Amino acid sequence: MENRETRQINEFKVVDDRGNEYTVVEYQVGTEKASLKWIKAGPTWFCLSDGTAVDKVDDNTFKVSTIDRVLHRQP
């Protein structure tokens, strides 16, 4: 029997143009098999640590549409 659940798969720091730092969390739906191996089974989505939705522009750029702010991944 498969158990589909949402898991956090990544977390990283980003900064806006004003120098404010934020944490972006990446989630994905997955399936846990009988062997306890978790298998990715759906699209990923991103949000700030407070739950605000974030759109991915490219691998290093994210946009928070609710506050019209662009965030860049820190090296």
C-alpha cells in the first residue's frame, strides 16, 4: 500500500534587492514504499518559511507575487 504525503525536500537562503534575507522551502508530494524508501511522485512547489507562496523564475531567482519582490539565491 502506498502512502502519498508532502515532504520538504530542500531549504535555502535568498536575498531581495534591499538586502533582506529569507528562507525558501521546496516541497514535493511523494510515495513511501514498503521498503521505507521515499519516491518523488509529483511537481515541486516553493514557499517562504512563513508559508508565503513563491514562484520559481529560474534556478537562482524566485518571485513573491503578493509583495512584488524578486529574490536571488545566495552563492
